[in-house]
Amino acid sequence: MPIGDVESHRQPVEVQAGKISEPEPAPDSQSAVFELEAAEDELAKTHLEIAHQFFQMGDFEGAADMTRLVHDNPDASAQQKEAAQQLNQECT
């Protein structure tokens, strides 16, 4: 199927006993969600998880160190950097 083939994504709406059945959304409409999830850097994700573990144990210095690693990671997403900044503020 060509990428620009919009007609192939159209699905008929079924009407049964007075009920309207909406078609399933085209896969392309859900791809934005997957792209956002894929945009997260795995290393930053791991550093955030470790930072939260340090924080829960009361090791605020260790948590702050891990949040700095996320902040300094050029591949970390904006959401990951924001989460690291929020946790770092809680550590001080």
C-alpha cells in the first residue's frame, strides 16, 4: 500500500439494529503515541528510575546525582528532563 493512499484507510460504518458502529482508527493516527514513547531515552529512563529509588531510600544526594545525569543527557526527552528537575527540587 502506498503511503499516500488515503482511500485504503477508510472503513465503512456499520449500522445494526439502530446502533452505529464507528470504524477503528487508522494505524497512522495512533503512531504519534508510539513516537512519543519511542522518543524517551532508555538511559535517561533508567537514571530516573534509580533516582526515584535513591529518593525513596532517603539518599537525596544520590538522587540528585542521578537527576543531573538525566539533565546532562542530550538524548533525554523534554519530559524526562522536566521530571528530573522536579525530583531534584524535592531533594533540596
